[in-house]
Amino acid sequence: MTNALLRNARLIDPEAGTETIGWLRIEGGLIAEIGEGSRAGGVDCNGACLAPGIIDIGVKVGEPGERHKESFRTAGRAAAAGGVTTMVIRPDTATPIDTPEVLEFVTRRAQEDAAVKVRPMAALTKAREGREMTEIGFLIDAGAIAFTDGDAVCADTRVLSRCMTYARSLGALIVGHPQDPGLSTGAAVTSGKFASLRGLPAVSPMAERIGLERDLALVEMTGVRYHADQITTAAALPALARAKAVGLDVTAGVSIHHLTLNAFDVGDYRTFFKIKPPLRDEDDRLAMVEALRDGLIDIICSIHTPQDEESKRLPFEAAAAGAVGLETLLPAALRLYHAEALGLPALFRALSLNPARRFGLDGGRLAPGAPADLVMFDPDVPYVLDRFALQSKSKNTPFDGQRMQGRVLRTWVDGKNVFERATGGQA
């Protein structure tokens, strides 16, 4: 069913920056009408929040090559349960998405199996090795919406500048991972007293600043459109601010884990808290929240990275980095709302509207004519998260056993109800 009337909802409009009690009518998979006040008939939302569906940037799905960690079917179910209506997927699969043939395979699998929309990013260099540019034009024709080598940072500045120059000529968006690989390779935690006490290999926050400064200098030289996938340290923020102030076409994201957790959460070598970049100090976390509130950082994402038990149940230094996040992105983000750091419209500007605008996607808006990609949620309901109840095939979440507040009730994609929480169900 792609026609419906949703009434008695708390409408969260990130474009207008408003919260109102009202109704929304869906027709033919699109938002047809929106109004304030009451209206008879349809689905009674009972005062729950209704917002544009989340657009999650940088999701890893294990197809092709690591389907045992996550498939499009399980990732799609996790996304729907988390209010994510569009996944923008990364190309760092076992077989990298670096040719039109691989991209077409991934697109077909996503269309067949995923419950939500899937839009792919492609690799910037062949095999993500930083030596030879991919066929950017052909990949755009095959459906790539951005280009990135992910955490395989291109160390050859000449190669990267050529990639940026060519991408600029095609209007393509490059997504960078700001790190200096010489400093960050092999690091498991952020440098400091805690890392020294734990005896773990560490990286200075300056590695992020150095990587970002280099990328931004090349952006200035080439004029390419650029998005930094994760800014996680206060040391990197001045460079980002300067780039925006002089008018470079630059945006930045931050992962939900760097907004809500810090380096001390690693505790006694808890590998579910090993992510890339590593968790930062509390001062850095607070600086990220402030930068998000001020609009310096544009996008919140999950950086969903599934890892199986065998990859995580290792000594901290040897364990694989990454955490699943599709299903926990919204409840974790609501911690910022409950802490009064961000209002709901501002939160959904970073979760929905800004990602849609930056990546050229429909959605992110509560407006007539926009796709009826919607999430209904209760921001206040408390529960303890059980990782084994998550829809993802892998269960590597740092929020396991933590008290959460806020959960998704229903999700619509193009007006079709793709998720509805059973009464009394676990998160």
C-alpha cells in the first residue's frame, strides 16, 4: 500500500526547522499533503514523531565476498528497523566496487534483496590501492553517486590530484577519509595516558588534521566537490572552518560512535569499541557535538561495519575494527536530543536533509512531492539493548547492554510500510 493518511503525529521538519502536531497524506508513494491539527481517519500515530527517513552514508554490506558478515537482505532489514530508508554503501568489499560490472552486480543484488533504497559509492582507484584511477565516467553511468577508497587512504598525492581533477571535470563527489597513513597505520586507540596504560599502539589526533589539511589543499587546487567521511578530533576543525570560509565545496560527516562514546569506553580491551578512527578523548567528543550544532559538521552517519565473532574475539590490537550501526543510529543520536545538545529538527537535518542534498538524492524532506520515505519513532521509551535481537547478521555493537531511550515504531519507503515494531518487542 502506497496510499495512507498518518494523523496525530509530531511532525519533524528539518527543512523548516519546526515541530508541529499534524497529519500527512501519502499518495502514489509520495507525500501528497501535510497539515497541522487533527484529521479523521487513517493511521493514528498517537503523538509519536514522524520524520523524513534517515539517509545513512558509508554503510558496508558484505556482498560481494563477505556475505557471512552481512547481506543486502539482513542489512536492509536492519536499516528498516532503524528508520534508515536509504543506505549509501561503501566500495570496500572483498571484491572492491571498482568496475561497472561489479557495480551492476551490487545494484542488482540490492534491488532484489534490500527492503530499503540502496545507492552505491565506487572506488576512486583500482582495487583501492592508490595507484591507478578507476573509470569514473563509466561508473557514474552505471549508477555510482560518489567515489572513495574508504580507509585505504591514497598516499600518492599526484595520483589523488589527478583523480580530483578528473572528478571535477565530471562534477563527481569525492569522499575522503582524513588520516595520514604513515602515522595511523596499525593504530588501535588514540594516543594519550589511557593508551600508554593499556600498552596499545596509538595514533595522535594530528594524523587526522594532517590528512585533512592535505586533502583540502588539493581541493583548493582542483576545485573538486569533497566530503570528509569522518571528522573526529578538535584539531581538525580549524582547517575545515577555513575551507568553508573561503568557499571551497566541502562538507563533513561524523560517526554516531564518535558523538556518543569516548576513549575510556574501551575499558578492559573491549573490542566492540574498536573502530576506525579510534574513539577519541571526551574533549574531542564535545567538540564534535558543538561543531554539529554550529553547522560546521554537516552529516551524522553510522559507518556500519559488520564483523563476525571470529574477527572480534581476539586481543584488542589484533581484532578487526568496526561496529554495526544501522539499527542503533537513531536511538544513539537521540542521546544528543535528551542531553539538550540538539533539537529533533536539527538532528534530522544531519541525519536526512543534509545527506540528501550533498549526495544528490531525493528525500530528507517533509514536503508535498517528496518521496514518502518516513520514520515514526517514540523518542522517550527506555530499554536495554540486546545485540542478539539486532537484525544485522553480525552483532558487533558497542551499545550491547546499554540503556537506550527512543526506538523506531514504523518505517515507510516510497509509501510502503517496510517495518512495524511488534508491541513489547526488543530493539
